[in-house]
Amino acid sequence: MNAYMEANADSILVGNNTDGFERVVKSNYALLAESTSIDYQIQRNCNLMQIGSDLDTKGYGIAAPKGN
């Protein structure tokens, strides 16, 4: 984090995605978030839109023991 962000962290950063998307709707704020979260919010709120394309893509998986 750069010096500006550190000095202004309380007014710049949000604690979670819910707070971030709420802030986007209510004020002049842009949010960088995971594409899945963005897609979910855009489908539920027509006042939101994604600007540009995804920064990158990553695959992931979930593993569990057999029988669970």
C-alpha cells in the first residue's frame, strides 16, 4: 500500500464486498472485486455495471474426503 492509501485508508478502503457495492451505488466510488462477485451483483442491481474486462483469470477447485 502506498503512503497516500495508508494515510487515507479509512476513507478509501471497505471491509467487505457488501460494503463496497453499497458504496458504489451511493457515492462516487469504484470497486475492484472478484469477477464472480461482480457478475452476481450486476445481475441483481441494474444501477451497477462492470467497466473493462477481467484483470486476469484463475481456476480453482474444492476437495473433500470420499463419502462427505
